[in-house]
Amino acid sequence: MLITSVFWGTWFTLTRSIEGFSAEEFMHIGKVIIANIAVPMSIIMPVGILLMLLSLWFYDNKRSAGFYTGVLSFALIIIVLLLTLLVLVPIDNYIKQWSTATVPQNWEDIRRKWNTFHALRTFASLASFALFSWSVLAGNYKRRNVVQL
């Protein structure tokens, strides 16, 4: 939930209107966001992935739809991690080097690429969260019904 909320919050509040930002605004906001979330997300994301993996490891019925939904959720969060590390972090590192005097001429292309991959990451994360939630609820529902019998 924490992983998804960071990406969803950024998409909901920033990404949907980012095309209207000037180079200076984009650069400033980008640097502030990078500074605010780099360290927390370097902790939250690995811990969240580890907890997802552990919950799959301890899932009761590994032949159930709930388990396979959890596995799909885990695969999506790994895709989210890869999009972050392989595409978005390099863009962020590039933006951190910019100043008003050194903004590249193709900064709008870079912004468009960042925007596209951020949206993909956000919606992959949302799908992962939804599938994982369903997986957890499906597992709890089945256990509760077994106990009541």
C-alpha cells in the first residue's frame, strides 16, 4: 500500500498536469520530489517486496486462485521496481544535474518520457496492490469458512 500510495499520489497531483510546466518548474519540482522520496522509497520498496514474498511463502493453499493472484501481484511489483531502477532513476539523476543555464534543449522529450513511464509504473503498482489485496482477502475468506464448518 505504501509503495502504491507514493506513486499514485505523485501521478494524481503532478503527472496529470506536468505538460504545462516550464523547464524551470519541472526541474525545481523534480529535484524537490527526488530529494523527498529517494531515501524513504529505498527502504519502503525493498521491505514491501520482501513482505509480499513472505506472505506468498506462507500462503496456505498454493494451488488456489488467491495464491496465483498474489504471484501475479508480486510479478507486477517487480516490474514496478525495474521501471523505477532502469528508467526513472536514471532520468531523475539526469534532472538533478540540470540548472537553469544547463537545461537540455530536448527537456520536453525527457519530461514526456518521465511522464509516460511514471504513469506505467503507477498503474502497474495499482494493479499489483489490487491483486495482492484480493489475494489476501481470498485467503482469509477461505480460512474463515473452514473454521466455521
